[in-house]
Amino acid sequence: MPELPEAETIKRDLAKEIIGQTLKGVTVYDARILGNNSVKNFVSQITNCRIVNVLRRGKAIIIECKKTGGSQRGPQTQWLVIQLRMTGLLLYGEDLKKRNVRDVKVVFELSGGRHLNYCDQRVFGRLYVVRDFNDNPYLKTLGPEPLNGSFEIKRISEQFHRRTIPVKTLLMDQHVIAGIGNIYASEILFSARLNPQKRSNQLTRKEIQSVYNAIHTVLNEAIVHRGTSIRNYRDIYGHKGNFLIRLKVYGRQDQPCPECRSPIKRLFQSGRSTFFCEECQK
DNA sequence: AGGTCGACCTGGCAGC
DNA sequence: TGCTGCCAGGTCGACC
């Protein structure tokens, strides 16, 4: 799925396009996307909501809405939380169901006359409506945002030292740091020159500093290039991200390391592929 | 409690 | 061509 840089790209574009519009209607074509919520309930929660902001937390997109005409005490704020997981896409423009586009699961009709389509090939993604972030188990337990000023190396060091799992697995733990997934975990560790198999509690202060710096460098650069499209990912206009060609190790098994030319290795950690250079990452 | 693994889904691609 | 097996940007619950 979209990791943090892809979600951030979507968030910024969506903010430009939809803030100020009202969700006039919504059609749900696959109820699995709603989790335990019913279609009827979801539709009534979201219909006639005015969009006041678009946020991101970890890999989730959050649309802040105000329900108009609902309560006597004025508009009530609620959040539409969108977890794209592996293959979720938000596409802005026409009603894609009418165009027979594949995998269209939910279509929002906006007051400006355009549509926001939620598409999802593998149907892992979820749309939730909450009144409070603590009502959503994912948001409630999410770790700090790595690109915020509040992301402190001290807190990260404590987490690293408490745990014994491989550093790559730890980087992907959303309770520790929000937003890093399988692509950027490999890229960050290459940038930090650190072996992904190294146990997190074995890292020196200097190594943790390198990882901390690499998180900023890699995620920010990926955002500049609008994320990575390995296969499914597209921005809200249907365009691919431009970071794929800039990946140093991910997906580059047997290709020469960009630093030392020795072949990139692949291994499996917690059921996921990891790519790294044995020579550069000790 | 912390760590690991399978389940949830669909489709593209390599190999035969 | 068509089949089989493997692989995929994530998360959660069950199990050890």
C-alpha cells in the first residue's frame, strides 16, 4: 500500500481539491470496505457533510467533516478515516463506476460536481467514520509521526532498546513509528548503512542516530518525488509516483549496489521481503 | 509480554 | 494457450 510518502501526496492533493465541498451523496458497491459498519449507517453518517480539512496520520488519510443541519447545537465534527492498506486508491474526477473502471468500491459525489472514487483490487482497505480518534483502534495506538517536530530521538532510542526484534521489523511497527512500510524500511536501512537483521536492542547510539537521520532523508525525498509506484499505487489524478527509479535497494535483488557494485541480497523477515547490501550494511 | 505466522483478497507474471 | 505456484506498498488475531 501507500506508505507515508504516498499517503502524504494524496493528502496534499486532496486538500487542494476537496476542502470546502460538501459530500452530497455516497454509493457503496462493496460493503467489506466498511468493516463492521452497515452501508445504511455509513451513508447517513457521511451524507451532507462539509469537508473542512484533510489530514494524514501514519498511512491513513483522514477527511475532517462537519455534519450540516444535524444537531441544534451546531455542526458536529467527524472524521472519515481511510486506510488504503495494500491496493486502495483514491481517484478524483468522474464517477468511475459509470466508466466501468475495475475495483470501484465506493463513490462520493461532491457538491462541485466531481467525484471521489475509492478503488481497491484486494479489498484490504477500510473506510471508517469516527467522532474521536480514540474510537479508531488503528489511530489510537499509532506511534509518533516521523516528520513532525515532536519526533524525538530519545523516545525512539527507548523503544529500540526495549525490543529484541530485527531493526527492519521494528521500523515497520506502526506503534513505534507511524507510516514506514516495507519499501521505505529497506531504503532507510540502506541509507543508514545498517544491516536489517541486526536486533534493535543491539544498536549503538550512533547507529540509532543514523537510522533517525535516514528516516527524515528518505521519507522527505520520496514525498518530493510523489511516492513510489511499484504496481498499483496512483495519486488522486491517476498518475504514478516518481520515486521508483530512485530506489536504491528495494526490488533490486541481484542488481549491483549503487555504492559498491556487489549484488543486492534479498531475505525474508516476518513474512516480508527485505533488500539490502551485505557489503555496505553491517 | 513480545515475537512470529497465517488469514484476509485479487491479479499479474514466470515457468512448464 | 492454459495451468500452477509465487509474489505483492498492510494489519490483525491466534498462538507459542
